[in-house]
Amino acid sequence: MTLYRATILDTPANPFAGHSLRAEEDAGIVVDDDGRIVARGPFGEVRAAHPHEEVIPLRQGMLLPGLVDTHVHFPQVRVIGGLGMPLLDWLDQCALPEEARLADVDYARGVARDFTTGLVDAGTTTALVFGSHFAPAVDAMFEAAERTGLRVTTGLVVSDRLLPDELLTTPDRAYDEARGLAERWHGSGRLRYAVTPRFSFSASDAMLESCAATFKEVGGAWFTSHVNENVAEVAEVSRLFDGGHYVGTYANHGLVARSSVLAHNVHPTDEELALLGSLDASVAHCPTSNSALGSGLFPMRRHLEHGVRVAMGSDVGAGTGFSMLKEGLQAYFMQRLLGPEGVPLTSAHLLWLATGAGADALGLADEVGDLSVGKQFDAIWVRPESGDPLDVGLLNANSSQDALAKVFALGTTSDIAGVWVGGEQIAAGRWRRPLS
Ligand SMILES: [Zn+2]
């Protein structure tokens, strides 16, 4: 077993339900050989109970739960930063030409490597990953996730209209390829399958029915797609589905459930929010993407009022990077900009959105999301270089909440000095600072 000594901050219960940040200075946390947390408390007490374990000293900075990204596109890592376009133009000019390149499996393997490096460097340990339109590229993604040790749920992206021809498939082929991928990967280690129509804009009822068959037949599979992101997109979906609402295009096929995560939902009607709430589905709020594409300001208050679970996603590559700290800060900005309509977010809310909320949305809250006894040790060590403004801020913080706010305001991926999944320290492709 291993004993970590650190200042630990986490949100074991939902701050939107009135719970507060848990902060322990100079805590000890004991992790067994299966990566499970078996003891936690004041360091002196934990040390006395475990006098022989190796101690890993992480006193500077803070230890947080591993970050959870509930919406991130693996094929788009190389096109992050395509600014200046709204959604449908950005897809045409930026995202889809790159996604077509993943027909070449060697290219896809390189992209999967770049992508997992991005996740690990940002401290993301669990992700719901939007896959590729090509089955061999999805295999490459699963292989990269398995190699890295990340907890990844992903699948084949399917569409049968209104996209470039090379990205289209048929409902039958989509079903066969999805079942094959699920057979190979679903439930293997930390990997799970996600049924993934790109969006109902590009998926006919026949294609959504094929998705429903896979969703029903693969036990424990997740469902993910996009919804209500951009006003032009919403209008076109309504036209394509004879005036029906966007959430209904999925719900009509049984695709909206506890194990569903729909990304964006910037422009929902109350009827759609009520449906999402009653079906117990989750929404992935993607703040930098919504800002970069000018999609709109996320109505978080209305989601909370309708009892809809809200987690957070980076939406790489429309989102501007992998950092869930940056997403948290942008979520905070956007709620401020909404004025009285916005939800005033504290640093505890931001940490919850970046950790526990994602674990909950993905049905993994018994395993990860905070650093309680019984959970897996998925953790990140935030330790800025000394003299860096974040380091100065942490040394001068007047409370744990204040210190955590500084991490969201100033923290970058280069401040993540250590990343663990299931008790194993994982590393990406580039040099990392040794623990000290
Ligand atoms: Zn997306």
C-alpha cells in the first residue's frame, strides 16, 4: 500500500444541493494495491495506523480528484483553435475535413496518441469521448485508452445524411460495426461503449432506430450525442423532423435515459428540460466551445430548476483545449454574464462540475469523482512552479475555497504535476516532472 501526504480538496456531495467543499490540510490517504482508497484522515493519525507504508510527500500545492470530461471529440485534437465561425460553418470548414482523414488508420492512431496525451496532461482521468466515423479509428482510440490507463467510454459516430459522403454509413452497417466494437471493447478494464449518432441533424429516424437497437442490446452501454447547440441547427432539426423538438428526436427512439449524456443544450424549451429531467438524463455543458462558436449562454438555472443533471465537457476541438480548469472558469464567466438569470458559482461548484458531476453523469460515482474511502485513487496533484502567479496565489489564499478559486482562475495544464488512475501514476508522451 502507499500513503500520500497532501492537502486534499474534493466535493463528495453536490454543492448545488447545498453541500460544501471538503478540504483537509496535511491529510494522509492510503491506497491499496488495487488502487482503492482504504484510509483517509489527518496525516498523523493515518501514519500512526500505517507506520510501515511508503509515504509519497505532496505537501505543496493540492491534491484533487481526477478531472472528468463528459464531451470531447478524439478526431478533432489537431484542429483546436479554428476561431471565427458559427457551428455549421466550423463543421464544414474545420472539423469534418479533418474527421475524414481518420479513414486512414495510421493517421487515426497518431491522432489517438495526440488525444490521449492531451487528456492526461490536462489531468483528465475519465472521459466520455466522441469517437470517429470509421470503425478502425475507434479501435485505435480504444487501444490508446487501454495503453494509457484512462477511463474512457466511446464508440462509433454514425450519420446517414447531410455530411460529406465519406462520413456517411447505413443503419445496417452502423449496427454491425457498433456491435463488433462493443464486443471487442465494452467492459474490458476501464473501457465502455457509447452509442453515438453525430446529431439528429445528420441521422435519420432509421439511423436512430439502429442506434436504439445497439443501445438496448449492449448492456451497460452509454448513449451520447449533441442537442440544441446553435439556433440555425435547431431550426433545421425541427424542419427535418416535422416540427418536433430536438430532445424528442432522440427520446422517440428510447435514446434518452439515465445512461444518456447530451452535449450543449444551450437553447432548450421548458418542455425539453422537463423531459430530460423526467428521463433522468444528463447534459454536458461545454463553456469554451459555446463561447468560441458563439452558440450562446448556457441556461444553467433552468436546468437545475428542472432537475436535469449537468456535468461539463471541453468539446475539443470547438472547445479551446483539454483543461477542465479552463472550462470551469469559463462556466463561471458565462453565468456572471447572464446577470440575474445566471447561477452564481463558487469554486466548490466548479470543482463539482469538473469531477463529481461528470462521474455521476457517467454512472461512475461509486468508483470515482472524489477521494473518499472506498473509491478508486484517481487524482491529480496541482503544483505550480515556485514564484508562478498561481503559487503566489496559493501561498496567500485566505481559505481553502479561495485557494481553489485561484486554481480555476490561474491553473493551466502545466500546473498538473502528477496524474493517477486506479492508484497508478500515468504519464503521457512528454517529459514530466518527478514527484518531489
Ligand atoms: Zn461536440
